[in-house]
Amino acid sequence: MSVFIALLIFCTFLCLYRVGKGPTAPDRTVAIDILGTLVVGFAAIFSIITKKDIYMNIGISWALLSFIGTLALAKYLEGRGFDE
Amino acid sequence: MSESIGLGLLIVGIAFDVVGCIGLVRLPDIYNRLQAATKCVTLGTCMILLSVVFYTGIGPISSKAVLCIWFVLLTSPTGAHAIARAAHRSGIRLWEGSFMDKYAEDHEGTEDKV
Amino acid sequence: MKRFLHFLILLVVWVMLTWSVHWQDLLVGFVVALLAEIMLGDIFPTGVVKVFYPRRFFWLVVYSVDFFWYVILANFDVAYRVLNIYLPIRPGIVKVRTRLKTDMARTFLANSITLTPGTLCVDFVGDHIYVHWINITSEDPEEETELIVRKFEKLLERIFE
Amino acid sequence: MHDIEKEIRESKSGMTMIVKTIVRFAMGIIILFGAYIVLYGHLTPGGGFAGGVILACGYIILTLAFGKDIALRKLSDQGASIMDNSGALAFIVIGLLGYTGGYFFLNFIDHGKRFELFSGGIIPLCNIAIALKVTASLFAIFIALAIFGKFISGLVEEEE
């Protein structure tokens, strides 16, 4: 299992590279969106290791919060207020 | 038996995750990156969650994993669509090697183009 | 009808979350699902009701299998393009036309386009979809429509319209 | 009857039709998940604050996807204010009711069997009160910041 976690951490560093380098703001937004989905994978692997269902709660709420973040950033990039 | 199926799904899922993140780094402009990353990471994460179902059998963990698969499948392409539209409207042009851009042509000079 | 269906879906989700049929869990689930239904039942899309007719449900299963096959294909396609040294891509945004009318069908079409080989839905204006295509193989709008949209449109028409 | 579906389809505010349909579809499940985190706070990780944040995020998604008008019809600013205050009041009242047995915050309800849902005494009630307060406050803060940001950018444009 530790091999899989190491590979996922490698993916996370690729995303962080894109967050740091990304020439424009939407590039960084994409990388953050993908990072949110990768965390769900982390939660799933931890729930396999420990056989506890609390990690799946974390996964569901993380998927939800990353969806909100993506929508808010997309709306900000379009140059509109959050409430219109 | 079910554990070996779970292990296989886990390996395939993480392989797709790695390919998606390599695509995020290698491809030239935001739209191509969005394509590679969204497709591969969505399917990869769904396969990891499916392997949870095979590892733990029917029970509280796998029912939550099924809910999570459903949620990721629903929200991930929607987020990709929102980012792509916002990027185009905020004035990010396509990569110079691109072939055509009907969206920019159709909105040339109109009020819609920000 | 729509609101009752929404309530049932919420109750099933509650049972999946708690994974228990003890009377206390079911009682609290009933109350919470009822409250959520009263608050948000009116914005639930009407088109979902149609899926639960038997014939449409059969086509939904067929569509799911078809869609899953295309998703697998899309991933191998992306892997081929990303891991190749020469990056064989020829990207661009094309405009295709759809004949679907209802909101649910259009939403599912757009999300399916995003997850299948080489295409990404950028915007929906009127009847036209702007699609970012990673490897353009034709310039004729009819042929593009045939390649990108038709394969899902036939099934989605039977499910949601 | 007021037809909210037609209004959502025709309104120009908010995001595209795809985002709107997905949010309409997933909204009930988000609220249900937040309620699950709140009500099972004494058995699993979570509790009033975490669940309240998820509930508030549900309303923030509504505001982002549909615009202010439709979201404020689901939870108006007066409604948020009433929810906020009643949450704080309920928390205090639960604490004061402990004096019926002699102490502040005495757990005066029957504890029930272990690991069943109704086993925490007053702790689930406190969680619900905290969740009401957190939901209403976060939603009100979001709305206030959105309006205030527009006000500030208007001032900057005037100066230029």
C-alpha cells in the first residue's frame, strides 16, 4: 500500500509544480481542481488500510468543497461578482 | 478473489492518475491540460473508490464509496466545463499550434466577449 | 409525483449513509428527508421522473455500458497522446449542433462529451455546442456532428425526451 | 402556482445551464450529508461546526449557480438572522435547563444504550444549536462580503 501512497504523493507534487509555475490564473485553477480529486483518492486508500468508514466521510465532503472552490474560482475568472 | 480484483483496480486507477498528472505538466495550453487531467483523474479516482468496494465487501464503507463515485462523476466534468468557459471568456487564447477557434470567431466584436 | 420521488431518493441516500435499519436512524432520516424536501423540492429537475419508466430505464442501462466503454477508450487515448514523445495533438474549438431539447438531456450530453475521447464541452449557446477537440480530423460541421454528438444523442433521446 | 423552473431557465444571472442542472440535482444530497454530519456528531467525527459549514456551503453553491434572487428566496437575510440568534439562544437555554438537576450544562436527558443514535443526552441538541448558528452566520458573511466587494470596486471605478 505504501507504494500507492508514494505514487499519489508524486502526482500531488506534479500538480503543485503546475500551481507554482502555471503562466496564467486558469492553469492554477485547473491544478487545484485536480488536487481536490486526488485527495478523495487518498481518503479511499486510507479507508482500505484502516477499514474505518470515517475516511469516506472525509472523501465525500472534500469532493463537495472542491466543487464549490472550482465554481467560485470560475466565476471570479469570468470577472463577475459572486452574487449575480 | 475479490481482494485480487481490488488490487488490480487500484493499480490501474493509480496508473491513470499518474498519466493524468503527467499530462497536466506536459501539454501546451490550458484546454489540453484540462482535457487530459479531467478524464484521467476522474476515472482513476473512481477506480480507486471501486476497489474499496471490492476490498471491504458490502457494508458501510462500500455504500459511502458508491455515493462518492456518483458525486465525483457528477461534479468533475461540470467543474471542467466551468473552468474552460471562464478561461475563454477571461481572454486566454488557444495554443499557437491550434487549428481553428470557432468560439472566438463567433463572438468577435460582440458584447458577449469580455 | 416529482416531490415524492425526490423524497424517496433522499431516504435511500440516508440509508446508504448510515447503513442501519434501526428504528431511531430511520425516524431521524424520515424527518431530515422531509425537511430537505420541503425546502428544496421545487428546484429538483422534473426530467428525472421520466427515467423511472421501465423502457427508459432499460435504455439508461444500455447508455451506461456504452458510456463506460467510451470512458475507458478515452483514457487510453489520453495516455497514448501524453506518453508519446512527439505529442501528436492538433487542437481547436469546433461548433456542433444538437437536436436535444430538455435540460437534463443536454446536461448529460455535455458531461458525456467532456468524459469521452479527445473532446471537452466549452459552452452551450442555443442549439449549438462549442467543443474543444484535441485532434481535429475533419473540417466539415456535419461530419464533426456525426463524430462527436450522434453516438450519445440517439440513446439520450430515448431516455429523457 | 409560482413556476420556479421557468424562472431559473429564463434568468440571465448565475452560471450556465449545465451547472444549474447539476446543482439542482445534487442540492438535496448536500443538505442531507450536512445533516448527517451534525446529527451523528456524538458517534463519528464531525459535529455542529463541521456540519454547519457543509450546510452553509450548500447555500453558497445555490448563490453561485443561480444568483442572489433565487438563493435569498430559499434563505432570506432576515431568515438567516433569526436562525443565527435562535441557535445561540437555544444553546444558552440548554445550558440553563441543567439547573433543573443542579448544575449548569447538566446532562439531564436519559443516556440510552451505547452506540445507538439517541444516546448522547443533550450533546446532539447542542450540536443542532451550533449548526444553526454556524450555517446562518457563514451564509450571512458570504452575502455581506459579496455585496461589500461590489461596493468597493464601484468606489474605485468612480475615482478613476
